[in-house]
Amino acid sequence: MSRTVIRGGLVITASDEIHADVLIEDGRIVALAASGTPAADAWTAGRSETGAPPSEGWGRVIDATGKYVIPGGVDAHTHMELPFGGTSASDTFETGTRAAAWGGTTTIVDFAVQSVGHTLREGLDAWHAKAEGNCAIDYAFHMIVSDVNQETLKEMDLLVEEGVTSFKQFMAYPGVFYSDDGQILRAMQRSAENGGLIMMHAENGIAIDVLVEQALARGETDPRYHGEVRKALLEAEATHRAIKLAQVAGAPLYVVHVSAMEAVAELARARDEGLNVFGETCPQYLFLSTDNLAEPDFEGSKYVCSTPLRPKEHQAKLWQGLRTNDLQVVSTDHCPFCFVGQKELGRGDFSKIPNGLPGVENRMDLLHQAVVDGHISRRRWIEIACATPARMFGMYPKKGTIAPGADADVVIYDPHAEQTVSAATHHMNVDYSAYEGKRITGRVETVLSRGEPVITDREYTGRAGHGAYTPRSTCQYLN
Ligand code: DUC
Ligand code: ZN
Ligand code: ZN
Ligand code: ZN
């Protein structure tokens, strides 16, 4: 048996903050006991409570005095190795999950892609092949549905049964991932029956493509025009439409990467009506803005993603939505493309810049900074970054909390350490940082994945292949 005791830290979950020692056996959390009590001290001494001698193979004791002991982060939105715009996201499952661990994330849910004309199964098999044996931390899959037809709808039932319980559809990207309203309605009706959760990329892509064409015809080719054509109103309109379609279908809805305050208002209204409508935002929308898209010398391309960054005034509404639970989850939409050779594909035409930002390594720290800055409480930090994504996507309480029976995915977090974010020191396979130079209070010190040390006192001690595929149950967050 392998055992670990984490001693003397402040254990923070979505619901509690307690000074407790955590006992881990064979990859699972077995018990918590108030620090300094005889029960807790007995673990550290390697004795049972009955005073038996130290057992063979007694594992490590991690001193977490003065530190936080938090659940490993659950990033429910990543795109490792995603083919996009004639290139491919630069993090593999190996580099991306290692970077995630460095940043205190111990589970990712990545998006397998159905290509038009192919089956869901083909897409899912392809993503399993990319991930298997390569991940440092546990992983699961959502399925991007690009081609809704009778066969696809039947396959959705099978996927839900085998643990792929959420399906992304796109109201944007006509000709690539796009679904029309009829296809969306059919997929929603199916998920109302089989328990699946539709995740929506809510932007009116048909209208956006008209605006793109008109902007380029006017010679507006710089990255900042990406933000201008992908209008907040067209995010709000699509969000509204998706909510109504879900209501007609009687299905729950999860809107991904919400960036516009007008879209938050749509979600808030639907939730006030009692609908099972949920919203996710991402660190880039909370910390970055159209000012970044306007950076000179094509540097703005580093910040091209969809939905796009918005003017700064949207940020306050996103923070408010996170506090009022009109937004429930912060994921990264991690989809990195190098500036050199990838973002540069869009020089002279912003519509050819591959869409996506790196961030899987930065999320837990940025949200801790939000605690320091007073935007959210410590428990809300854990709720939006660990517990709710685990619940939303059917992995709780195995993932997302520190409790007896849970996987021992645990982060020892130093809330007082100071760091400066930089591409020079990050571990993502991308040649820039979206948060270059940002000062952050707080830093990951040690990370356990199912009890195994992946990061130990800021050294990588994990291995590719430790991470296991995690089938999921259906959404555990419904009204
Ligand atoms: N948005 C991005 O920024 N990248 C990948 C796909 C998406 O919807
Ligand atoms: Zn095929
Ligand atoms: Zn999207
Ligand atoms: Zn995405």
C-alpha cells in the first residue's frame, strides 16, 4: 500500500476551509483529521490509532504548513493538437498535460472532433489515439458534433453510455464545424432523451462572415478587426437563440467561452426563469481586452480567439456573473498557436489567424490572483475551477474536491509566493505568453495525481502515460 499524509495546511474546497491533515492511500483520499489532534498525529508517526508500530512501505509526509491544500484543477475546455485553419494547436497531449500539471490542473476535458462526412466514433477513436499513453494527468473527452444526421444522433446515445456525455455544437464557422438551427434542435432533442449536455459556441457565424468579407474589402486586415466583426451583439443573439432552442427541446444548455456582457444578461434572464442554462468564461476574457488585440506589429494576433476579447468594461460583468452564479465555470479554451509560423499565417488577413490562446498552465494562478484582488472568495475559486466543472461534466466527487473516497488529485499551493508570468519560464509548447510580465501572488508547489507526485517542490516528477482516461457520468448540476 502507498500512503501519503499532507500535514498542517489549510484545506479549501467549494464548501469549506479547515486546518486538516489529509490521509491518502493507494491514490485515494481516505480521511481528513483536524491538524494537531491525536488521530492526525498518529498518521504522521506512521502508527495506527491503536498504537500499532509503523507499517511497512509508509509513504511520504508532505508539510503544508502555511500553504493551501486544494483539489487539483479541472479544466473542462482544452484543445490539444487541434487541427485548425490549416495548422494544428502546438501543445500535444504530452506537453499540454505536463503544463497543466505545472499550473495545478489535474484533469482536462478535451474536445474530440467529428469531421464532416465521418462518424463520431472515428473522431473519438482518433482523439483516444492522440492522448493514450501520453498524458501526465487524467483526461476525458467531449465530442464536437460537426455533422448532425440520423447516424450521428444514434451514436450520441452510445457515447453517453460509454462516458462521453457532452457534445459541442457551433453556431459559428460555417462550412467547418457549423450546425444550423435544425441540426442544433435535433441534437438538443436527442440530449434531452439520453442525458447528454449540449455545449454551445454561441456566435452568429453567418452574419460574422458577411462582416469579415466587408471589413477585408475595406482593407481592414489587422488583428484588431477580428474583435470588431465578431460583435458582442452577435454573441448575445446566438446565446439567446441557443437558449430558446434548448427550451423548445427541453434540454439543458452549457454556453462555452462567454465573453460579452450582453450574453451574460441572456444567461441571467434564462436562469431567473429557472432553466438549466449554464455559462463558462475563460481567463482571457477576465484579464485581457481589445487593447491587446490592438497591439502593434501584428502582436495583436497573439490574442485572436473566438469568441473574441472584448472592451475592458465587459470584465466587471463577467466577474459579477461569476459571483452571482450566472456563470458557473472558468475553463481555458487552451488552444495555443505559436506567433512565429502559425499566428503569422494571418498577416495581411486577420481571418486567417488561427483562433486560440494558450492558458492551461495559467488558470489556477490567475484565479488565485482574482482572490487576492477581491473579485471572488477562496471557496468560489475552488468552486468555479474544480468542483463545478467536475459536477457539470459528471466526475464529482472523484474529481473536484478533497473528501474521503475522492481521487487524491491534490495541489499544495503557496498563497504568498510571488511570480511573474513569462514564456521564458512556462511549460506550454508555445513561443509567447498571453500574460507576459503579469505579476501574480500565489504559486503551485506540489501536485499529486491519484496520489502520485507530478510536481514536487516545483520540480516535474511525473511521467507521460500516468494520466488515465476518465469516463464520465451525465451532468450532476441540473436543477
Ligand atoms: N475558438 C478558439 O478560439 N479556438 C478554437 C475553437 C474556438 O471556438
Ligand atoms: Zn469516415
Ligand atoms: Zn468555441
Ligand atoms: Zn474551444
